[in-house]
Amino acid sequence: MEQKLHTFDKPKVELHVHLDGSIKPETILYFARKRNISLPENVDSLLKLVSYKEPLSLTEFLTKFNYYMPAIAGDREAVKRIAYEFVEMKAKEGVIYVEVRYSPHLLANSKVEPVPWGQTEGDLTPDEVVDLVNQGLRKGEKDFNIKARSILCCMRHMPNWSSEVIELCKKYRNDTVVAIDLAGDESLNIESFPGHRKAYEEAVRCCVHRTVHAGEVGPPSVVREAVDILKAERIGHGYHTVEDPILYEELLKKRMHFEVCPWSSYLTGACKTDFALHPAIRFKKDGANFSFNTDDPLIFQSTLDTDYTIAQKYMGFTEEDFKQLNINAARSSFLPEKEKKELLNRLYEAYGMLLDTAF
């Protein structure tokens, strides 16, 4: 889809972006050669394999990771480097605060054959992965003048990982990690996988922040589950919430934050392909608390500007709307209150708005 570049060049905040979906193709090729993993020999050919610009199903989208993640997962140098380069990438997009999420277990897996990526762990432990990512993020913060924090993902199909994920959240809560997430197949009911529920109960007990992928392709009941059972403070995507008027009104009143990813929702088939019917328009009309995010920019060949351009061109979003989205994101970030206020003040100053209206 041909797009006119958007001109919103003011500071931005991003809350929903996956580290393993944000890797530089050059870095993938470097580690593929280093580890003797077969991949196309140049960037253009690699991108034809792992990225796309026309709608596929969410299942088809997820297969893209299987092509390139064996080059990265399980390699200490690679894990640290992709975290560092991620911060550099976001700084170039004008982001001043970002929360990046990933599964420590998936990045730990170094087995390529015969076991498919993501099913077993290699000799790099999930604990080491978190430490390496933290090192990369901290170095990136110093070099690129941006604040970066991380969210650790549980995976719906691997409930036995979740207890370790929450323990890692607790261990590294003062070293970039700010929250726990649940990602994966929304058809897998939480009640059938008590490991996730226990991890989130522990998160509540220990005051670890909580977000959940829900209502992306799944029905409103998945969102209800995330809110009522897992005590989610933010919802990843959440588009289908609008199909349940009672739930939607409840979450509007609670000021639940929806981490909206417009270009992603188009390419994964999460929403109708007509952007004029996108739930983000309803969210804006109803004064919902939501933000715009890239999700997996490597696979979608996008930047935040892609999402802003789509919203401007097809959804009627204005510069003032974009300012509000970023203020929403800052307010709903998982930063401590003092740092959150500092972030809001930076935005209000950059946007030429009165500081006292931020609180």
C-alpha cells in the first residue's frame, strides 16, 4: 500500500512492540552466517521471506518468526546486540520512552534441528537472556538518549514457563523490567492453564504491572478473562472489545489502556481491511484511553510513522489526536510515578502545552 509519510515529528511514546519482531535484517544475516544457518544471502531476499505487506492470518504471520529466529535465539552476543540496536531504532523514530516485550524462553532456545524453534531451551537460560537484554537496553539508553524498559512475556501454549517469568519480573524489576505479559493463541482458555493464573496472582501480590494480549483476533470474552481473572492493567490490541457493549463501557469508565497497532491489525487480519471501519476510530470518538504502536516492525516493514500515516490518511486523526495518544501512553506507562511525571512534562513541553494539565 502506497503511503504518504506523516509529519508528526514530535517526541513519541511506544508501549507495544516485540523485541524479536524488531531485529535489523543485517543483524539476522550476520548471525546466520556465524552460526551456519541457511538464510537468503542479502537483505532484500531475506525481507521477501520474513516480511509482507498484504493481509495474512495471524497464524501465517507467526510462521515468519520460524525463518529467522534460529539465527538469534540462544546466542549471547545476538541477544545483547538486538536489544541495543532496538533502542537505536526507536530513537531514530523520535521515541523518548519505549516498553519492549519478549519471551525470555523463546530467546533462550538455541536448538534448530530437529526440534522447531520455541519448543525447547538451549544452553542459554531465560535468566541470562533477561540480563543480556537489560545490558543492551542500558547501553542503548546511554548512547541514544532514550528511556527503555522491558516487559516479559508468558506464552499461552507454554503455561509451565509462566512461574519462571514472574520470578524473573521480580528479580529484575529494578533493572529495566516493568511488567509481565501474556501472548499467543487466544483460543487457549486461561481456566485450562492454571500456570498463567498463578503467575498473574503472584504479580498482583508483588505489585508487578500486568498487560495481556487479548481481543486481537479473539472474542470479547478473552478481554473479560484478562481483566477479571488476570487483573490486567492494559490490554494488548483489544479491538474486539467493542463487540461487547457492556464490557466496552466498563473498560471506558475504568480508563483501561488499549495498545493499538493499526498496520499490524490490517496485516494479521485482526480487523477488517477497510481502515474506515477500524476500532481505533470508535476509540477516538468515545474518548478511550489508547495509543499507537508498531508491534513487529521487521515483519511489517514499518515504523511508528507508518501507523500514524494510516491513522491520518484513513481514520481522520489530527496532530492534536496524536499528541493525546502519546500523553495517553505516558500516563499508562509502567514507570514509577516520579518518572512518569517527568515523561509527561517532557511531552507537554515539546507539545507546547501547560504542564499542570498533565495531571
